Amino acid sequence: MDRLISIELFGQAYTFRASGQVSQAEEVTNYVAGEVEKARATGEAPGKLDTIILAALNIANDYLELRRSRQDLVRDIDQRCKILIEHIDANG
């Protein structure tokens, strides 16, 4: 069931339809609004568009860091599983 979710940026409300869990959509809007506010607070971006772009870059950086961490974790788990399988095969 789709629900309407709103986010306010620079005093303007933006509404969109969210399918799935509303709590997740609200978490996303809160995260985006927080990143926009952090970018605005740095004073590095002079205009609204610059602030939004800086926030988007920060969000993309967070995403890429998490993706890399996940890939490293999967690689580590895979390696550990191989070692365990070799140990079981050698001693089983």
C-alpha cells in the first residue's frame, strides 16, 4: 500500500508516494533532511542547489563506504568458511 511521505527542505515541503514500509521511508527522509542541514551548516555551499549537491555527494560517499565494508565482510566470511570447510574435510 502506497503512503504519502513529506520532506521539508529550505522551507518547502516535497511529498512523494512510498511503497513498502512507511517507517523506512520516513527514515530516508529524515536522513536526507539531516544531510542537507549538515551541508548547509558547513557554509561551504553558497546556494540551495550547491547545498543539495554537497548533501548528495555526502550521501553517495556514505553509501559507497558501506558497500565497500559489506564487500569486505562478505569476502572475510567467505574466506573463513573455506578455511572451516578445509579443516572439516582434513579432520572429518
